[in-house]
Amino acid sequence: MDILKSLGHPEELFNLVKFKMGGCSAVMPKLDYESMTESLRTCYLYLNQTSRSFAAVIQALDGELRHAVCIFYLVLRALDTVEDDMSIPLDKKVPMLNDFHSYLYQDEWRFTESQEKDRQVLEDFPTISLEFRNLAQEYRDVISDICHRMGTGMAEFLEKKVGSMKEWDEYCHYVAGLVGIGLSQLFSASQLEDPEVGRDTELANSMGLFLQKTNIIRDYLEDTQEGRAFWPQEAWSQFAGRLEDLAKPDQLESALSCLNLLVTDALRHVPDVISYLSRLRNQSVFNFCAIPQVMAIATLSTCYNNPMVFQGVVKIRKGQAVTLMMEATNMSAVQTIIAQHSQEIVQKVSLTDPSRDKTLHILALIRERSTLSQSSLPSRTHHLSPMYLSAAMLLAALSWQYLSTTAAQAQGTGDMQGQ
């Protein structure tokens, strides 16, 4: 149960209940689906069905930017579904990836042979491409260009493994850095953000690389079990003969050394993340960008030197995620969160870890960029009495059960799926 995992964190218990009572509306207001065309409502339905993390923050964006980002996401989700589908032979997949951007202007193009769970975005691609063509020209140009460049990059990496650290950066650029660049250009095109946000592709690329590397690090076990290899060979070959060997119990010390090396590499993007976020002026755009980034650094802090990366699924607590989402609405709060999690990693760095010096160096840079002294950080350690724990467990459980029941009874009213 989610509340039990947060018992040692009173602020998380409070925020879980607050979120359930409607506190989420501050960062995730409900949309007016009735005013949309049927095809646009369908696109938002697909968005909610296919996105585990971005659907809510996309729907909280202001004005026409919301629709542009929704369509951008669905186009790239369709492209990614083609790349992920191992049932499509390479001689068919490579041309599809290279030509995918052209399908945006073909009214009836669809693909009905996918075996992937998100195949509906390919089977009903005409609905998505219709709404793409309904967007303003400046949005269409960005989406088509990024789709073209991403498809080309995906096709290139289909037949080659991620070898060097440089190739890891290159792969992450194609699948995520380009997303950051495209989003930044959409922000500027909407005039909600300054033109410089869209022009500075280096910072935008770092935003995407930080998220993608975090996901790759966290998903080691799932990926290797399914035959996918995204950890760069230059890193893991220092510690094991094969990537999958890192999951063996007798290889734990080597596995943790490799893990910590990759976490350190991902952390080098954080100063750019801070610089990027500090430029944003629109509140909805800031929330959209900041929330995934603070989730990522919390995830990296959880993964660092953690044997569970090689044994199961590593996730931050739901209460922690809700707290981050509700707090990361201004630059000062984001800097505090980044500084806190950086300090958590510092405390985990082993004296014998091969990447120790590099890790401590980048963490020092991050703390400097976050402009917070260690003494000003609130303590994350709570000394709780048994009486408090018992009362908190009872109160939280009763509140959660009540709110879950009432929410379930009310579900469907004004909900898109009910229309």
C-alpha cells in the first residue's frame, strides 16, 4: 500500500491525502473535452492510454501549445512503437523509420501489423495525422523536422549496439535529446517562452539526455531480460564479460561500480537542466519541464549504489512522487530538491568506488549551481515515536480508503472516457 511506504515521511503522507482530495488540480487542471472535435478528443484518449508520466503535465499546458505538444507526443509515440516492435523485419522497419515524417501528410496512412501494446497509435494514425495538419504551420514544421531526424537516428542504431560513451550520448540524443529540442522550439513558437529557449539546442538536448539516461539506468534488468542492451559497452566491459553478467550475485561489487559510473555520467547534465529551467517564464511550461527532471534526480538518488537495480524494479515512492510534483512549481523549490538529492548521493559514495572522484566533483558543481548551502537544507531524517507511527498509519489508511472510495463513485463525471 502506497501510504505504508511513506510512513517515515510525514510530508509525503500529508501530500498523498492532499493530492487525493484535489491538490493535483494546482498543477494538473481538468480539460474541457466537450469543446473539442471528436478527433482531438480521441488524441487525448490515446495520450492518456499510452503515457505513464507525461499525460498529466501535457494537459496542464496553456492554450494552443497543449494541443501541439499532445500531437507531438503521439507522433513520436507512434514512431517509437515502430522502433520497439521486434516483429517487424528490418528490411521493412528501416524504410518506415526513415520515411515516417512523410506519413504526417498522407491522409490514410496507417500500420495494422504491430504487436506492441501501444499499436492503436499506428492503427488509427489517420486521426493523429489529421490533428497534426490542423496545427499552425510553425508547430507542424517543428514536429515534422524532429520526427524526420529521430526516425533517421533510430534506423541508424537498429543494427549497431551502443558501444562508446560518445555513442550513448548520440543514441540518447536521437531518442530523447531531439524531443527536448522540439519541445523547446514549440514553447518559443507559442510565444509563451522567449525565442532563446528554442534556439539553445545544447541545453534542450541535455534536458532530454538526463531523462533518457535515468530511464536506461533504472531499467537495466527489464531491458536485459527482454534482449535489449542500452548500457554502453565502454562502461560495462570494464567490469564484466557480458552485460547480463552484472545481474549475477557474485558480480555485485563490479555491477555497483558500473552503475555508479553511469549515474555519474547522467549527473553531468544537471547543471544544464538548472540553466534551462531558470530561463522559463510561463508557469505551465515550467511545471511541464521541472516535474520530470526532479523525478529523475530522485530516481538516480534511489538507484545510486543500489543492488536492487540488478534484482528488480527500482521506483521512488508514490508519496515521494506526489510531493515532488506538488513542490516543483518554482525555481527555488527545484533548486532545493536538486540539492537535497545531490546530498543524498554524496552520503552514499563509497571510499573504494572507482568513480568516486568524478562523482564528488560533479555533485559539488551541482550544489554550487543550486545556490543553496548545505546548512540551509531541511533535514530528511525524522525521528518518529511508535505512537506517531500508529496514529499516522491509522489516519492515513482511513483517509486513503475513504477518498479512494468516493473518488471511484464519482469517476466518470466529466471524464473524457465517459463521453
